[in-house]
Amino acid sequence: MGRAGILRGRSGMKGKSAAMTFPVGGGELGQLIRDFDWSKTSLGPISSWPQSLRTATDIVLQSPIPLVMLWGPDGIMIYNDGYAVFAASRHPSLLGSKVLDGWPEAADLNSNVLQTCYHGGGTLSYKDLPLTLYRNKGQPEDLWVDVNYGPVLDESGKPGGVLAVVVETTGRFLAEKALADERLAVLEANKRLTAESTFIRELFEQTPSFMAMARGPEHVFVLANHAYQELIGGREVIGKTVAEALPEVVSQGFVDLLDTAYASGKAHIGAGSRLLMQRAGGPEAREHFLDFVYQPIRNAAGDITGIFIEGQDVTERVRGEQHLRLVVNELNHRVKNTLAMIQAIAAQTFRNAEDLPKAQVSFSSRIMALARANDLLTGENWEGASLYDIIAGVSVVHAGNEPDRFAARGPMVRLSPKVALSLSMAMHELATNAVKYGALSNDSGRVDVTWTASDGRLRIEWRESGGPPVTAPERRGFGSRLVERGLAGEMGGSARLSFDAAGVVCLIEAPLDIYEGAE
Amino acid sequence: MANPLRIFVVEDEMMIAMLLEDMLADLGHRVAGVAMRLPQALEMAKATEADIAILDINLDGRKSFPVAGVLRDKGVKLIFASGYGSPGLEEPFLDEIILKKPFEPDDIRLALARAAG
């Protein structure tokens, strides 16, 4: 209130004539307000408007910034040219309409405004308030406004209306938002790139393959991961040439391979390559077998700038293969040896055989004895067998039902695989004879096998008793020969078989040292 | 065989030694001795009178060349039996006759004929 122009206008115009020329000026809206039929609104004809409304209308119209006034409990809208621009195609129908009808899409906001400012006498302030208005030919439009509402008092000193200063901030808001979004996007991108590079670095560092990057024709290390560090024994290599950092690989031809790959641009692929690698702080080089690639790396211009080194330490696999080859060779050797023994057993079983079916039974049982001795040695990983186990094996086969008729007693003695096999075969012959003709051929006889190991001599005694009276055979058979000649030779001692009337006795005596393996 | 030969056998496998003995006897020759272990073979090589020796190269992991040396010095002709997976001949025996295992009587007959000249 109290603007000179308005006071002058009012003081200059009295009664009806003053009403006729109100409001003065006010641009397009001034004219529209003058022409508007306000009698159809709750404000009544303009001539009846109270002074407070007139003054407020003048203030609205004279303001260079967009203002709108909501008068009365219905919020009848009176606004200026600035606001008309804001209202766009909704202007001029907004003029004189109830605010809730004028802006149905903002009815919630305006109800609150009327409630707070008109009825409550308070103020409302919004900054960058988002709105969706249909101000442009019915098309929805998102916009942002700074808007401040305050009550306008009437003559009674109570709010007669609400004055709103409306500044559209959509342009600034969107620009700021775009800037903020952009900054956020940059931050996000940075974070993602950092995470990605961390991830790739961790991957590079932790991958089980060894990886390194050597730059330039001198192959200067610029990167080396954990597995590569392991391979080279933890030596510091970054910034050094391969030849400086790992001198021992030069004479092994690896730098030549790098040179060739760098010069030719062709990758070098090594499979199971042998490498002697020095350990940090250790004098002795360790043998490694590697599957690896020297991959030349080109820049955008296509020039080779370095070599990427990648591969796996396959030492264990190669050792495994070597071991397997050894095992296969050993197995092959044993199989052929076994076949040779079978050839020998066959030749000697069927030589001079008078009764073919009997010879076949003997042959079969000798092969079974050989098989059992093989099983025993396989169970001991072919490292040898104990004398007790050999005798016990024979006992189970030939006196299995009456174990108390076959006793084995003696100290622990280990025999080499070769001696164990021969002794098994000899014991088989003795036991077979006992079952056929000797102490195990009746119900009461028994076999006692005892041995002693002292003064560097092993003495084994096979003694049968309680069997039918023994008569010496007319002709010495394979069994006798095997024991007396074969076994004695094998053990480097003597073996004596005597056909005493009370029972067969076999005494074997040999130096003890040979049974422990090395002579 | 018109001419019985005296043959010394060095073979560490008991069964194969016995097989050789039988085969040699069947061929009409006389076995002058059988040794199965290196120390025993060395001793017997010095004492035994033989025309030809059949030696297994590998005697339970040891090579029989020292025995071969003693025998050759005595003028005994040599036949080496090569075992399975065992090492080959070495100097100065590279040109000696090899009898490959497993062998049949005919293989022995031919090897003996070559050795006897």
C-alpha cells in the first residue's frame, strides 16, 4: 500500500467515475480486468470492491514480476502480465476463475495454500517446487517454480486473499540438475573405473597363471604378478631387464626367444619347457617345467612395444608323467619277468612228465603259488616281504583247515623281492610234497618251520613229524632241485633236503645281509 | 651235437637258471657251473673250466661285466643274455653275442654255434 500512483488515482477519481476507470494501466491484464464482468464472481461488480482488494489489484498489476492473487475463500484469480506468460494457453480463462477450477492439476497445492494463508493467516514458501501443468494446449509439462504465498489483509484486518509471487525456475533447475547429474555420472564412472581397475589388478595379481609384461627390445619388466614372483623366487624385477633380473635364463635361451618374438611379432609357445630357476638367497637352482606364451603386444599404430609373458608351472604334471613312465617300464619289466618264470615252470613241470593230467595240476598250483607271492609283494609295494608272511601264506593254502598242524616261529626278517619270490616257490614245493606224501597226508602229522637270525646267518628249518614213514624218492623231482640247487644259489647259501624216516627235514642256511636288499 | 661244450651259466633268476641248465643238457652240452650272484659268479669264473659262458647282463641290479672280463681273459667265449629293461652292452663287450630273453632252445643252439665259431 501507499504507492503514490494508486493514491493519486484514487484521490483523482471519486464515486462511480473512479470505479469506471479502475484499475488504471496494468498492461493487457489491466484492460482485461477492467472489461471483466466481475458480477458473475463472488467478488461482485468491480465498483463494489473494497479498498483492500483494489489496492492489492493495483500492486499485482504494477509489478514487473509474475504475481497472482487469490481473493476470497474461493481464491478468485487476479494476476498480471508476467503471470499471464507463465499461465500460457490457460490465460485468459484463468482470470476471475476459482483457483481450484483454474488449476485442477494443482488443486492439492492450492487447497493447502487457501487453508494455510487465507484461513490460517500464515505464509508458504517453496523453492524449485515441481509441478506438472497442462498450460500448453493440453500437453502435460514438468516445470519447477519458486513460489511464495502470503495473506493480504482486508479492511477487517483478516486475510481477504492470498498473494503469490511465482517465479518459474525450470530452466535454471534443469540446467543445475543436468550439471549435478553430469557430476554424479562422472563420479559414478570414476568409481566404476576404479573398481574395474582394482578388479583387473586383483585378477592379474591372484590368477594362478604366472603373468608379466616386459617392455621394449631390452625386455624391461613393468608388471609381474604373484605367481610370477613365486616362480622367480621373489626377486625384485620391476624396472630391470630380463637378462639383469634373471641372469640364469640367458644361457637357457629364454632371452633369445624373447628377442625373436619381439622382432618377428610372432608369439612363442612353450610346452613342458624345462627351466632351471634360481631361488632368492638359495645357491641351488630348481628345476621347473613350464607351459608358457611370449605374446608380442602392439600399440595402436601397430608397432610392437613389449611382450606379455603368461603361463603355468606344470612341474608336478611333468614329474607325474615321468613317474608314470617309470612305473609303466617297471610294470612291463615285471610282467615279462613273470612270463619268463612261467615259461621256466612250464618247461620243468612238463619235462619228463609221465602223467599229463597230474602235471597239469602241478603246473596250475605252481602258477597259483607264483600269483600269491606276487600279491604279497604288491601289498608291500614290491619293497620286500617278511619271512613270516611267506611261510604263513604257504600254511593257509596247504593246511588252512587245521592251522595248528602248521607252525611258523622265528624273529622278524625282511627279504628282498627276488628272494621272497624264490623262497615262496620253494616252500610251495615242500608243502605240496607234505600234503601228498608227508606229514600233512594223514590226520596226525605236523609241519614246524622255525628260523633264527644270528651271527650274520639266517637258518631256516622245515621239519615234518607224525606223518607216514618216509622213504627217499628214487628220482629227485623239480621240487628237490628247486630247493637244493635253485634256492641255495639264489640265497647264496646252502639248502639240504633229507628224507628221514620220521619226516622230511629241510635245512636252509644263507648269509643274512643279502636279505636286507643291497649286497 | 657232435661236440659237447662246457658251459658256465651266470643268471640271477632261479627258475631261468634251471631252465637254461635243462635246455643246455637237452642240446647235449655240459653245464660247468651256475652262478646266481655277482660275488659267487666272480669266484666261480676264476675256478671254472669252460668253453663258453652265458651271462645275464643284469644280476639283481648289478652288471656282470667284471665276470665277463675274467672269463674273456681266460679265453672263454661270451654270450650275453639281455634281460627285460636291463642295460645294454658296454665297452669293451659291444661286439659280443646277445641272447634275447625269452629264448627257446633253438635260440641257444644258434648262439652257441656262433660263439664256438
